[in-house]
Amino acid sequence: MLRVVNLLRLVVPAVWIGLIGGLSFIETPLKFLAPGITLPLGLGIGRLVFNALSIAGVVLLVALIVLGLLAPREDRRGWILIGAVLVVSAIQDLGIRPALNARSDIIIGGGDPGPSWLHYGYIAAELVLLALLVWYIAHAWNGTRRAVAISS
């Protein structure tokens, strides 16, 4: 059981990193280059994709919390990293994304919401989230190595 928990503490954040990389940094900009995709259509697709990414993020965050509880000794640094992931995800999901959705509603309706920092803020939050997840993997890996060394 402990081996599975330790393995999942590495896999869960790695899956999340893959989702963010694939959807936020590859799919999102490329969809606007596809033939026939208008700005309103691209924004509608983007909203669906980011809502799905948000749901996946919540599921993966809950999995990290459960794995932290199941780990024999998730230390203070691990909980701080999980907490930081929670805070950044909440900022994205409860702060930035609703404001971006309101802007996309204006554009889809034919209006011009004017310039905004929101996209840059969201990208910055994604980069912070990626860094935190990589840091958590490194932390979990070191903990797993220590646990294996102690049990050997």
C-alpha cells in the first residue's frame, strides 16, 4: 500500500503538469490558428476546455490531499506545497476565470471589453502552478527515496 501511495504522489502531479502543458500552452494558442475558427467560436471552445481543466484540477488536488493523508509522514513542506497549489488554483478558478468568462461573453456578444491584464495573470498563475507541482514531485521523490533507504 505504501509503495502505491508513494508512486501516486509522483504520478498525480505529473498528470496535472501534462494536462496544463497540453491544454493551456499547446491547445489554447493553436485552436485560434485552425481554419474557420472565429474569435467567438475559439473563446467558446476555450471556455469548455478550461472548465474541464478546472474540474480535473480539483479532482487531482483532492487526490493529492488524500495521498498526503495516506502517506506515512507527509511533512510540513509537503503540506505547504499542497496548500500553495490550493491557493493558486482558487485564484484561477474563483478570481481570474470568472472575469475572463465575463470578457468572453462581451466579445461573443459583439462587444469590445478593452485591454486587460487577466490573460497575463492567468498565464502567470499557470506557471506558478507548474512550478509548485514540479517542486512537489521533487519533494515526494526525496521522501520516497528516504523511506526506501530506511526500510532497506
